[in-house]
Amino acid sequence: MTDPTINTEPANNTEQPGPALPPDIDALSYEEAREQLVAVVSKLEAGGTSLEDSLALWERGEALARRCEEWLEGARKRLAAARKDN
């Protein structure tokens, strides 16, 4: 059972300043963001897109990667808090 006192939301990582994530990316779970990131990387690796489309994909990939990192940082903090409580 999940402890309601433990925050399961991703950490707001203030150590990595940058523009706010687009709302559609900010709402993604870790798994969703990772899946979309894999799709973006595949499209970029396949090539055949215009420079403009490639740049848009790159920017989306960067935002997705940042979202994944937020989730992972949140998990790290939760683990550290759990270890400290024991």
C-alpha cells in the first residue's frame, strides 16, 4: 500500500534552469515521456526529415529527456528520504 505522506510527483528540479516544459510534456508519466523520447530518437536516426522538422524533433526530445530526469530525480529523493527514515 502506498504511504499517502510520500510525494509521488516528480521533483521540480531547480538545479537545471530552462524554459518551462510544454503542458503536454509536463503532464506525462515517466513511462509515457520515455516512450515518446524513444520515438523521437528513432525518427531522428532514420533521417529523411527537413532541417526545420529535425530541429523541432530535437527540441521535443530535449524537453522529454528533461521530463524523464525530473521523474528520476523525484525517485532518488524519495529513496533517500525512505533510507533516512529507517
